Amino acid sequence: MRLGRLDGRVRYGFAAVCTLLLVIGGRLVQLQGLDHNNYAGAAAAQRDNTVELNALRGTITDRFGTPIAFTSNAQDITADPHQVAPTARAHYAKVLSPLIGQSQAAIVSALSVKSRNAVLATALSPVTAQQVMGLDLVGIYEQATTQRQYPGRTTAANIVGTVHSDGSGAAGIESEFNSVLAGRNGSRSYAVDSSGNVNPSSRADTKPAVNGASIKLTIDQNLQFVAQQYLNQVVPESQARGAQMAVLDAHTGQVLALAASGTFDATNPNTINQDEPIDPAVMSAFEPGSVQKSVTFAAALQEGQLTPQSLYRVPDSIRTGGVTIRDAWDHSIQTFTATGILAESSNVGTLKIANRLGPATWYHYEKLFGVGEKTGIELPGESSGYVPPIQDWSDSTFANLPFGQGESMTVLQLASIYQTIANNGVRIPPRIVQSVTNPDGAVKVTQQPKGIRVVSSQTSKTLRTMLESVTMAGGTGVKAAIPGYRIAGKTGTAQQPDPAHGGRYSSYKNWDTFAGMVPADDPQFVVAIMVDNPAHGVEGGDVAAPLFHHIAVYEVQHAQIPPTGAKSKHVPLEDCAGQDRRYLPANVC
């Protein structure tokens, strides 16, 4: 028998072995070379655990450092439902409910989910969380978090705003400066065994959290609180729809208070009225009415077209631009001084002065005072108000504008006009952020806007003297007066457009206003007020002027502003020749 040759079989076997070795070698190269990072990462993920380190959101304070919003440490309470026996759920719910503020039914429902993680309560105080953990319930855990606190609740809520459930800014300063306040979260990674226990021999990798910067506002929290209280009081008393107020430092334009009635509770976003603006004092514009006459008089004084005692023969109505303009009261032709026209608030007399100025000159000063432009305040949603561009005017437009109809502004813009008069003719755009303090302690002070010269110092002083007559006998704003202090200001009563009658001005719906300064001869602060459609006291002198009195009395005492001791200068309001002066107020003639 001949034996077969073996060299062929050997060759085939050797080739098969070589092929197998190549496959194995290629796989090893893939695992240890090309896919090394992927597999190493997967293995590390099975060994490592990472937790987030929460950055503390920055504090918001008033001008004196009193906290208005701050962040505190808190604890979330969670559960692993797989570790809680179904028969134990009712017991867990019974003992947990009074501590975490959730119903027993809600707790049982949370413990019944198939997930390994159920949130039972969020942002509990550390004390409460300690009480929960002291129950030693299997499967119940705590997790560090933070909670935003607003100790004043409604006080300055319209300014500060609030945060979303994830801690980000939702409104107001919280929203506008979210990136400044938020900071940056950190993390800590550490090794664990297969059971999730920390490996004590491993090294933790920590990226520290960077806390947010703190913001100091210009407002005085005490003044803000009092302003809100007075506004909340005047609304039901006068059966108004609402009321707003702005208080400015006369020399810097800084906002000392910016308030509205019915402000929400910052600790409970559910109290926000979705149909109303968060901060009406900067978001809602209204027609100012006669309080705006100060712009017309400032322009006429600056242009040298009148003096406080210039005389004007004024009927109770005048036909111009195809419309009839009337005074608020019936009277025969009277000879008023320019001061009398302002003090007694004659629309016809004001229009006579404006017509002499001319539309172009009047419009020029209107824009210098900032009407129809945003102030640039560091708050979201600011309204610019509205003054129609002069090229769009009809024949009747200029018949209404000089006494504050046909244009609109916010109460902050109104306060800015009077800040200009108080500051000797220099307008300082209002600001509400005083400084920002970084986590390292570095302080960045807000740059004060450059002043805008609107009228001369002498014009402002003269106008302030004329405005004092408004709060004296014979004027429309006597209820704003403060004994011992010289008060300069102006009332306003603006008719509201009535949609039910084609947008025509209503005969009974009004915006009542007052704006003024204290003391008149050395102004320290300015107050502007708007009351929306009061049913009782339908003129600015009846509702807004007394409100000015109350807040101004508080502020002169709170800020320790003494009277100057100087007497108001008497300026006649009318030429009383041929009239029986016994029946006229003392300063009228």
C-alpha cells in the first residue's frame, strides 16, 4: 500500500492556523489600540460616579445692603421605590406627610412607580430634611440643592422678579441679570464598587462651583414697602383699577422706589396675573394730562416768551385745528398770569402759550425731556411711551399735545421729566442698579449716565417757583402741600379713550396724576404718581395729590430732610382788577 503524501495537508493546516492567528491578532489590535478609549471609558463609567455641585445664586440687596433676594442651602427628599415594600407605603406616607408637606395619597403614588428614583419633596430646609432622615426609613434619601428666598415676599417683587423652577431668572432683575447672578455649577467624580459604595482609596476629581455675583439696587426697601402700602390702600378707597408710583433722587436720577398696586408674591409665581404686566411702572404707558404742561412752560420760559407774571386773556374754550378745546370749568374771559394758567390748569391758556412757541419748537423740547423714548432702565420690557412724529401730525394733533393728550408715557418717564426740573435743567436717565459684586469681592459700580442739558438752571428755578403755586391756595394741588416745606408739583386729569365708543375720549374714565419735588427750592427727591380710573375723586388733585403728600411726608422724615426755612415767593394767579378780592384766595391776586 502506498502512503499518501503529507506535505499538502500540512500546508493547508499551516495556512488555517496562520489565518486564525491573524484574526486573533487583529482583534487584539482593535481592542487594545483602536477601541482602547471606548472600552476604557465604558469601564470607568461602571466604576465612577459624578455629582453636581450647585453654585449659589447671587444676592440682590437694596441700596443699604438689605437682602431682597438670596439663595439658601436646601435638600430634596427622594426615594427608591424598589426598596420600599408595598405593604410599607401607607406607613411611609403617614409619617412623611406632615414633614414634607405632601398628601399621603401623593406619597403613596410616588412610592408606587417602577423607577428607581422618585422625588417626594424639593427644597426643604436642612432642619426639616434632618427630621426626615431621622426616621431611618429604608429607601429614603436626601440630595443637596438650593432654594431662592424673598423675605419681603411682595415688597419690590415687581422689580426683583422671580425664578423658574430650575432656578433661572424668570422676570425682573432675576431675568435681566440672570447670567450675572447664576454663577457656574461644579462637579465631583469618585470611584465606586459594583455595589455603589465609594472606594476610599480612589482620588476624587473636583471642579469647584463658582457662585454668582451679587447686585446692589438703588432702591430703599423701606420706602418701597411704604409706597406699595399707600398704593394698595388708595385703590380700594377710590375704587380705581390700579395705581403706580416712581420716586427718584433729584440729583442722580437713581430710582428710590418703583411701585404698583397689587404686586405679586415673589415666593409664589402662581400669584402672578398673566393678564397684567409684571412691572406696570415701566411697562404700562398712559396719557399724562395736565401734569405734562410743565414741558410747555419750560419751553416757553427757555425761549424767553413769558415770565411768571405775563398776562393772558383766556376764554373757557377755543377753536383750533378743527376741534374745540375747553377748560375743565366754565368761566368768562379771565386775565390770567402765566403762573395762574399753570396753577389753575387752564387748557386754553396753555394752548395759547404753545401756539406762540410753534409745533416745531414745542416738539424739540418734548424730545429733549425724553418723551417717547425708553429711559434705558435696567429692567426688561420697558415701554417707550409714544409721542406722534411731527411729520405725522394732522391739524388737530397740536391742539391736544401741549396739555398731555394724544401722547403717552410710563410713570418712570413722568418722574424723569420732573427730575430734570428739580436738577436745574439736567436730565439724568434713571438707573436702578447701583453696583455688582463678583464672587472674589471685586465691586463694579454702575456708571451714571451722562446728563442731558434740557433747559437752563434759571429756567428750572423759575418754573419751580411757578409750580409751587399749584400747591398753594388757588392751585389745583393744595392737598399735596406739607406744612413747613416748599412743595412744587403739578396735577393732571387725562381722559381715557373709550373702545366702546369708537376710541373717543370718555367723559368719566380718567388717569389721575401728580408729579412734584421736595423741597421746591432745594429738591432732594421727585415723586410721580398715576391712579387709573378712580370712581371717587376723579381729578388728580383729589386722589394723586394726597397720595404725594403721604409718601413725601414719610420720605422727608425717613431721609431726615429738613425744611430749608425759606418762604415761598408769592406770584399772582390773575389780574384781579374790578373783582372783589374778599371772595378770592389770598394768593390769587
